[in-house]
Amino acid sequence: MRQPSRAFAFTTLFAVGTAIVSPFVAAQVPQPLQPPANEHLLLQLHAKGDQVYTCKADAAQFTWTLKAPDAQLFDENGKSFGKHFAGPSWEASDGSRVTGKAVANAPSPDANSIPWLLVNIVTHEGSGVLSSATTIQRLNTKGGKAPASGCDAAHVGQEVRAPYSADYLFFAPK
């Protein structure tokens, strides 16, 4: 009687999404954030830094708008790898750089954190470890949300930094 339950549980788990397991990534990834089937995992990085927001006015509305991420990237051993910044762009210490465009998102399981993303890489610069990457997942986000208040006529143009961390998984064609 236990076997059918296990089979059902496995089938249900697989249908919900694929589990990613690594030294610092263990998450249930929603189906819309899955990389294309013809890609394999190339690289896993951890980011720690800030999401930078600017107070902007649009008619009578005032909102914190994302200006750019500003984060350091680390490999699975905690060694400095590079940086993540406006674009959004990711640059390795070897000089290779990619810029991407988000194509799907899902709420973080942590309600106080920025969404998880699937990003398609749209430009490559330099040659190095990031040269073959085509897709990026942003998972396991902690923090990084814009403030809920404080953006008003007196603060237009002001910047705030929201500390965050996330795991970035880079994928390349098989």
C-alpha cells in the first residue's frame, strides 16, 4: 500500500515543478521558470547586495521604481566570482559579461522578498565562463523589496537600497 502513495507523491511533486539541488540551492521551481529542455546547468552563483530603488512621480502617483541591482556574486565555495548590476547584467572576474531580459516571474515563497525570475540572455561581451550562457534563473530570494512607503513629493529622486540575496543559475545549450 505504501508504493502507490510514493508513486503518487513523486508524480505530484514532478508535476508541480522540478527540484533544484546544489550546495546552496534547494528549492521547488515553478514550471514557468524552468529553462528550455535543450539546456543544461552551467553555473550556480549566490548574490549578496542591494536592489536600488528611486522615488518617481507619475501624474499624482509616487512609487519606488527599481533602478538597478548592485550585488557581488560568489561561487558555491563562497569565493568571489564577479558582480551583478544595471542591465540587468552579470559580469565574471574573467571579463565575460551577459545582459538579460526577464521573461517570466513567480512570487517568492518568502512574501517579504522579490520575485523569482527566468531571464533570457540578450547580449554577451568578452569571452569566458559566461560566454555560452543563454538563460538564468533567479531563485531563493531574501529581501530586496521596495519600501512600502516614503515615496512622496518631498522625496522624488531619492534613492533607497533594499538588501537582498538570491541564487542565480546559469544555463547553456546541451
